Amino acid sequence: MATQTAEHHDDHGHKEGFFHRWFMSTNHKDIGTLYLIFSLVMFLIGGSMAMGIRAELFKPGLQFMQPEFFNQLTTMHALVMIFGAVMPAFVGLANWMVPMMIGAPDMALPRMNNWSFWILPFAFTMLLLPFVLGMFGIGGGGPAGGWTMYPPLSIQGGNNVAFMVFAIHMMGISSIMGAINIIATILNMRAPGVDLLKMPVFVWSWLITAFLLIAVMPVLAGAVTMLLTDKYFGTSFFNAAGGGDPVMFQHIFWFFGHPEVYIMILPAFGIVSEIIPTFARKPLFGYQAMVYAIASIAFLSFIVWAHHMFTVGMPFGGELFFMYATMLIAIPTGVKVFNWVSTMWKGSMTFETPMLFAIAFVILFTIGGFSGLMLAMVPADFQYQDTYFVVAHFHYVLVTGAIFAIMAGTYYWLPKWTGHMYNETLGKWHFWLSTIFVNVLFFPQHFLGLAGMPRRIPDYNVAFADFNMISSLGGFAFGASQLLFVYIV
């Protein structure tokens, strides 16, 4: 096969057309670019939904929307951000960087790589159509049962359930194929001399993440298929009236959902482990410990799922087991934080934009880790469950964690991808605006949660008004500062 040069000639040496290059691509770099552009578009769509949520919560009372539409917003915001923004961004980074880091000419299965990507725009069209049409008064609107889709709530309402389930199946197929491709590439296509324990940590993080994806996406597929048959085919998997159990759905869902949250953070660990040594001008402290820590976190992620369910009436022994297992995850995570800090210790540090995002990641992700440790304590969790404290917790790990790492990686590798240096001054502006306002947005939510404000509710007691107004102002400013990121890229 002819090497694809910068001009992108096809196999016969003809110059490739736009359609052929971007729609029929088998080139890992072009497919990585497609993933990254797609995830940026989804990030902006999901972000505009978040702006709607914060506008409604700016003051008490119902401002702009009915509760049903508010529930659609929170549901769609989560689905779009998780499956549309964070995961495809990491897959895009993997497509670009993994073959180059292991010295492979491309991904192992380049045609499947193309298909993995092109499923996604169709999946998100299916997911977004009922919601968008509902905004214009056509049909019943989008799904409104929360991203967790707990029955019986999630199967009320119209045929948006079928659209959502079909979309999730398509995303799952895309993820599984992408993961198979990454594993095949890493295990079979390393250049001579690149043994497993010589690979960059980013490659390791993705190898482990890919195994998680293959293990848990079929579990989600099973859960939503049972939802679908309960709604349309008269089965009673989760319907108590027919002998089913709604709590069984929660067990199946979270057996997927907990490894899923690690799928969204392990590649971030990999990115930060590339950036910090570069700008500290020192090798990564404790390379092997970092690899083993990622593997430990991945293993433990499978035996902590029911900590999302402490309040469903589990046996006391079950609550104890899941509490201790969850606290155990703090150990390998703490090892990683210690090693990042040790890498920076006495290094010749400089503070370019990628490094700023990486340092902010270490500090702010750790805040999310601590609130997660609080949520792991059963008696305390009875107070925190379904309050804004939980919302604050997972946004610290997903926004200042996953998304900050994606931005760090984008700034870090953009010059390599494009041959152009971004504007460093604007990058620093984007960093400081994002970091200040993301904390104005999410930090007050800890206090709201401790005071008892429930999540997923469009109206609230006036006692919560001040912190909500601060949070919303932070949200609008954080959202606006992401337009600067789009401009820089």
C-alpha cells in the first residue's frame, strides 16, 4: 500500500478528493481527527444543554421550562457528554497517538476503524432527534428518565425510549470495535524492542481501558434490551407486578456504569503521565507502579458497583463489602497522585498551557477523589445520596478530571498534529478562565448538597437561592470560555 503523504494520495498515486479522504478514510490520523471534531461538536451541544439547566436553576421558581423538559435536559446532557464528548475524544487521542507511540504504521484493523467512527454520527442523530423535535412541539420529546434510565420511570412516555436504546446499542458497537482495534494494535504491532513495560503510560492506560470497554458495553446492551422488551414486548424483567425487580436493573446498570466512569478517567491518567514529565523535564517517577496502579484500579472497578445503591435496602454485609472495596480504590489512585507530584518535585518546571491543565487536573481531580471517598462511607452516603453533593463530586472528576485532561492533551499534541503552534497567550487565558469559573460553578454545589438540595429537580426552596445563583454565573462564564478554546483550535 502506498504511504499516505501529507497530500494524501490514494493507493494508485492519485490525489485524494475531500470525500474519499474524510468519509472513506483508513488512516488512523484522519480518523483520530474525525473523532476529535465530533467530540468537540458534542461537547458544545452538551454544554448548551448545561446552560439551559443552569438558566432554569438561576433563581427559585419555574423560569423557562416545565419539569418534564428539565428532566429531558438533564438526561440528554449526561448521555451526550459521556458517550458523545468524553469517550470519543479519548478514542480520537488513542487513534492519533497509540500507533505513533508504539511505532506501528497504522491501527491493526483500519477499515473497521472507519466504521467505528461513522456509526457515531448516526447514533447521536437517533438520540437527539426526539429531543429536538420535542422542542418544536413534535412528538413527546427526548428521554427523561435520567442517564441511568431506572425503570419504571424510564419506560414511561413515548417512543423516545426505543430511539435511546437503539442509539446506545450503536454507541456500544462503536466502542467495542474501537477497543478490539486498540488491543489488536498494541499486542501485535509494536516495533521491535518495544516490550510492554517500555510502552508510554498513555498506551498502557488505553490497553487497560479497552479491556474494560469490551467487558462492560455488552452489559449495558443487555440492560437496555431488557428495558426495551419490558416496554414493547410485555416482558417483566424489571416490573414488580409481573414478578420482576426494578433493583435488578440498578445492579446490571451499575455493573456497567462503574467501570464506565473509569473508562472515562484512565486515559486521562495516561495523558497527564505524558505531560508532567515533559514540562518537569524529568522521567516519570515510578513508571511500573503507575502501570500497576492503572491495572489495580481497573480490576477494582468491577467490584464496587453497588456503592451507587447504598440506599436501596441492601443487606448490611453487602453495604460493608462495597464500602471497603470502594475505599480500596483510593490506594492506587493515591499512588498515582503521589507519583505525579514526585515527578514534579525538584524538576525544572515550566508552565505552558498543557502543563497548567495537567497540574490543575492533579489538584482538582483529587478534590473529586476526596468527595468520592466521602460518598463511599455508607452512613454518610445516606445523607449525600441524590443531592447536589453527588453532582459536585462527579463533575469534579469528569470536568476538571476527564475534560481538563482532554484539553491538556489537545494543547500538548496539537503542534505535532498540525505543524502549527497555537497561541500560547490565548491558551493560558483559556486555562485561567476555565479553572476559575469551573470552581465557581461546581464548588458551591457541595454546600447545596450538604444542605439537602436534591438533584434533577427544576425548582427549589429559597434557602438554596444564593449558592445556585453563584453556581449558574460560574456556569455561564465557564461555558463562554470554551468558545475561546474553539477559536484557539
